[in-house]
Amino acid sequence: MKRHMAILLLLLLITLLTGCSDNKGQTDSDTTKIYYIDSKSSGIVSEDYKMTSEITQEMIHELLNMLRQPPKNVVYKNGLPENVSIKNTSMTNEGRLTINFDSNYSSLVGISEVLCRATIVKTLSQIKEVEYIEFQVNDQPLIDSNGVVVGLMTEQDFIESILSKTTYQVSLYFSNREGEGLIEYPTSINYTGTGSIEELVIKQLINGPTEIGMYATIPEGTTLLNVSTKEGICSVDFNETFLEKIPDISNEVAIYSIVNTLVELPNRNINKVQFLINGEVVATYRENFPFDGFFERNLTLIEGS
């Protein structure tokens, strides 16, 4: 009896382990959507598709192949042009899918490139194991039209009507006259899906305030190299100009003008911010301010809080 029980337990364990295999892929529902460009080339649309593969890597290849197939609706268009080839793909255990294109991808510009990216990301993001998607061109990170590394993408980075504007209410934080406190500046931004909301607000901080009594916190000439959000942490990569000091602006005000702005973004679930300079973590900011950790929102610096 004990021997039979042991065998049954062993079979049960094998079944459980098989069911938990990392190679087993899943989608969020029985029906998968394949995304295409709409008839006006102003947004993306989808058609239902029944997945046949069950292994994650095979599912990726199946969906990439379907993105090349003509849509059932003749007015829809494929997002990925025929002349653009995928050299290879790779997938990490953390759910990061990298798609490496050949040099022909560089011929895609403007809204055509954004629409192409949207169809691929939204289609492949339906695979549960795929958490983030990264594009490369000839083994190099994809650069957008503003010269910024596109970085990791999720389906939330794209709205289905790319040319329509979605208005977000955000709070930008600038310095007060003394440089020792932050002034909240509520404003509306129009998001068209061509970049992340994080990128938009940081660039507005770089441009500086337009209201009297508010002062810039980021040195002129600072360039945003990359920004990405993963698991509640927003990583912001500037060039070395960011380390230069603006007269009369304290270190805390300069740092937390960015941190508070990002953490308060709607629907982004950002809890902490990490700073990089030219892709590297820097130990100190302006000689003596610790800069290699994660920064959370600071309410004590805000005037009137």
C-alpha cells in the first residue's frame, strides 16, 4: 500500500513539474489578436487569431509570421514592411524579448515607424511570458526620431489611434525663487503615442517653466538619452551636462523636481527613480550628494505641503 502511495505521489509531482515548465507559453485568452495598420494609416486595428503553438519561443515565431500575412480585411495593412527582415530574437528569463531587425528597418520614419512598432509590440505582448519588448537594428538599440534610445516597451506605451491625442493631467515640479523648494505646476499634455509619457514630461522639465516665479532645475544642454520603467522603477539616463550645477538651485530641488514629476504620473505605477549618466550609475551628484540609489517622492520640498 505504501509503495503504491509513493508511486502515486511521484506521478503527481511529475505532473505538477511538467505543468510548471518554463517553456510552456500562454496568452491572456483563447483568442489572440493580430494588429495591423488601419485604412487611414492613423492607428492600429486587430483581427482575431487562434494560436496553434504552446511553447513560448514557438508562439513568438508564430505571431511574427502572422504579422507578415495579409489581413483578412483588405483595407488593413501590415505594419512590418516586406523588405524589413528579422535577423534574430532572444528571450530572457525575466520576460524581456529582443527583436533584432536588419538595416532596412532604418528606412521607417515618423508615424510609419511608430505604427509598425505598435503592431508588433501589442501583438506579442499578449504572450504572458513576454513582459517587455526591445527593438534592435543590426544589434544596436533602436533610436527614435529625437535621438533617444527607445528602450523597453509594453503594450501600454501605445494607444490604438496613434494620430489622435490623449490628454493627461500631470504635475511638473520647478524650483522656487530661493532654489530651496519645489513649486507644483499642474498642466495638460497631449500624448500621441510616439514616445513614452515619461519622456514627454522630462523634456518639458528640460525646457524649463513658462510661468513667472518658477525656475528651471535642469542645466541647459542636458540631453535625455533614455528613459524606461520596469517593475515600478523608472530609470532616467542623461548626458554628463546634467551634473553641472545651476546657481542657487539646491541638489535636492534639482533631483526631486524630476522624481516627484515622474512618481505622480497617472497610470504608470512609478514608485522609485534611478539616475544614470551616459548609461552608467554615478556614485555622487555634484561631488557630495549620494546619487547611486533609488529616489522616492519627497513631499517636504513642495511649497504649501
